[in-house]
Amino acid sequence: MELIIFLITAAVAVAGAVAMLLSLNAIHSAIFLLINFVAISVLYVLLYAPFLFAIQLIVYAGAIMVLFLFVVMLLGAERAEDTRERFVWQRPLGLTLSAILLGLIGYIALRGPAPEARVTNHQFAAPERIAEALFTTYLLPFEITAFLLLAAIVGVVVLHTSGSQAGKRE
Amino acid sequence: MTWIDLVILVVKCIVLSLAATAVFAYFTLFERRTLARLQNRMGPNRAGPGGLLQPLADAVKLFFKEDVTPLMADRWVYLVSPTFALIPAIIIWATIPVGMWPDGQGGNWLQLAEINVGVLYLLAVMSVGVYGITVAGWASNNKYSMLGGIRASAQVISYELALGLTVLGAVMQAQSFSTAVIVERQAQMWNIVPQFLGFVVFIIAATAEVVRAPFDLVEAEQELVGGYNTEYSSMKFALFFMSEYVKLVAMNAIAVTLFLGGWQFPGLQTLTLFVTQQYGAAVGNAVLGLTSLGAFLLKVLALSFVSVWIRATLPRVRYDQLMNLGWKVLLPLSLINVAITAVLNVLLPDAPTLTAIISLVVGVIILAVTANVGRPGKEKRTVKLVEIGL
């Protein structure tokens, strides 16, 4: 049962990712990426991580992709105008890196999962556990991330107000 | 999982989806009749006794309308987006406990899926629901539809924050993400008392989230012809219509679950205990299931009436008012609500009644102050005449 669901979801995820890369229209790419995100969130459920499933949907599918779509629609930049390569080194570098990644994945798939990677306790990713880890073991990284986000918000506000003041002066 | 469990699950899913769509059909009739009464007219009353067959007549009419696809539309996206809109509206019902009918193994017949992050599931599905509208607006290749779609995405992400934070208040009150546990914890007192501020913000933000009047800028007829669904006709239009109403009823059901005690009502336990002693556990369970389902539906109906009432009473807001309300009023209010809930629950963990009264009073005061300070129409508009040399 789980294997069937996994195979279907994984096929959808891979198909979504490939279609996202191949489609020429930015909105189509966004929709395929959305399908990919939803499929990956289902994979999280299969891995007994329901909290990650919900967060994946809320943050990536619900917030970030809406912003992508919003910006693409506002700018009217659906069509890829320039298909020429801007950087000559981009394609060889990308191919090399993906070959390395594929090799690693193949190695791990052939070797089989590590014995300590098998999960016996299915409650290991319950919301309480995640909160506990975030607020004790990983408190410093958590706070630093929060601080970075705050700085980004302040930056947006500063940029916005200076722009509107310039508009007033005119 | 054996195959019989799988069959039961599939049947439950089908029944729930059909129930959601049936509720949609009769909600349209309810809304039209109630709106008509509020506007001093009769409303649709010709088809069947008291107009009861009107939804069927509407469905037949929509089926027989011509189905037009615009020539310049993005064909596939145009065809798919109505289903994009409808699917989240239906699957959101999966974790809402619509009643309590124990199945004897610790489960509940009237809740499709009990997961430990039920509330987050609701928020997740809600946030995916906007894609249908946005993408439909883009795919129609029509500037009015496009504007409607852009408005929808901006409005929904703005109000999602306030909505999520008010839901967090209810979660903190029950100390669980599970919808079933949240309902159980409200046996003594409904969450509307300790979370009054949260409830009011939730209702406003939920109305904006399902883009309904007075926040229906997405389909403002005077500005955008029909909004995102201008180019849609026949059953595809009906699917958008359906998704809007199913989402609205689902929002009311979520509000009932989180703030109005779900399927609980005073005296439910006494009644169940009495029937169980008299007629045995099976009859007791059945009575519990039916009465709790009835109580839940009655509460949803009451909230639905409030939604219709709001639609009949309030005019549509302007776009800047919409954004100001979302970001400058509702978001701070919901943050204050979270702060109050957190502080009170930590300071007085053993006195739920006292906590509830304090937060109710504080909530009412804050709402009154906000309503007084933020009342629109106070500032005098001065018009300056400028001479134009021609």
C-alpha cells in the first residue's frame, strides 16, 4: 500500500520537476513546481513527518509560490525572451555538479540505507519534538535566522519609505 | 490495512465530498432566500414547494449552457484551473470533526482523518486554495480576469497571516494541533469566551480569505466586469461558484470547530449516559452521533446566516482600506491575542474560568478601542481647485 502511494507520488514529483525545467512559459513552470511541492509534501507524510508536510504546503506551496506567480503576472514576464547563454561556464559546471550528485545518489541507493537511519519510533517528528529541538538544541541558529529575517523586513521598509519620499520631493 | 478498510475509507471520502457539494446547492438557496428577505423581496420560490428545487433547476440550466473557450486563452491551464479551485475546497473537510459517533475502536465515524497536525492541515489546504482563482485569471488572457487574479493573490496572502495567528490562539488554548482534541477541550467552556478577540478577527479574516462581500474585490462588477471568472461559462463557471461556497461553509465549520465548541453542546453527556443506560451502547452511540452532528450543523447554519447578513449589510471596501485593515489592524490584533493567551495561560494555569473572564474583558476593551480609533470617514476631505491654463 505504502509502496504504491510512494511510487505514484515520486513519479508525479519527478514529472513535475522535469516539466518545470522544460516548459518555456514561466507560469506553466510555476504550476509544475507547485505540483512538485505538493508531491514532496505527500512524501513527507509517508516518512511519518506530518509537521513537515503541513509546513511544506503552507510555506512553499502557499506563500512562496503565490509570490512567484504574483511577480511573474505583474511583470508580464511569462515568455522566456532570451534563450542565449549569458555565462559560458554555466552549462558545463551544472552538468558536472549534477553528475556528482547523481553518482552520490546512486552510491547510496546501491549501498542501502544506514542501519541507524531506520525509524522505529513514528512519533519522532511530532510537533512537540520539533519545538523542543528548535528551542533547546538549535536555539542559536533559530534566533540567528529570526534576526536575519527581521533585518530583511527592516530593509524592505527602509527602501519603501525612501522611495516614497523621493516621490514626494518631485 | 486490509481491503475492507480501504473500501470503507473510499466510501467515507465519497460521502463527504457529496455532502459538501449538496451543502453548497442548498446554501445557494438559503443565501438567496435570506438575502431576499433582508432586502424586502420574496426570492426564488417557484421551483418546487417554497423554492426547494431551485438548486436543481440552476444545475440543469448551467449544464445546458454553451461552453465557450476563448481563442487566445492558454487552453490547458484554462481548463484545469476550475478543478484547482474546487479540490482544496473539498479536501479541507477531511480533518474537521462534524460530529462524534464512536466506532468502538477509539475512532470516530464522523471525522474522516484524525492527524496530530489537523489544524496545520486546514491552514495548508486553505493557502493552496488561491491558485485556482489566480491561474484562472491569468489563463483567460483578459485584462479584467488578470486583475481579478492578481487582486486575489495579494488579498489572500495578506489575510492568511492574521488568520493563522488567530488559529494559533485556539491551538494554545487546547495545547494541541489536533482538531479532535481542540473540540474535546471545549467541553466545559467554548473557546469563544477566552478567545473572543481571536474569534472576531478570525471571522473577518475568513470572510476576506474566501473573497466574499464586503471583501469581494476579486469580482468587483463595477471595476472588473466579472473578475477572474469573466471568461468562464457553463459548468466551469459553476465549479468556481461551487468552490467559493464550499470554501465559505468550510470556513464556518472551522470557526465552529475552533471557537464554538464543535459538536459539543450543554447536556450532551447527560443525554448520552441516559440513553446508554436505558438502551445499550450501540443506541447510545447512535444518539450521540446524530445529536452531535445536528448540533454541529446548527452552529454552522447560524454562522452561515451571519455571513449572509454581513453580505446584505456592508458595502464593498476600497482596495487601500482592505490592505490597511489586513496589515495595520487585524495582524496586530491577532498578535496581541496570541500574547494575551500565552501570558495568561502561563501565569494562571489552574484557573481556566478566571483566565477566560480576564481575556474576554481585555478582548472586548481592545476591540472597542480599535473600533473607535480606526473608524473610517473621520478625516475631512478638502478639495483644492487648481486653475489650468489651456
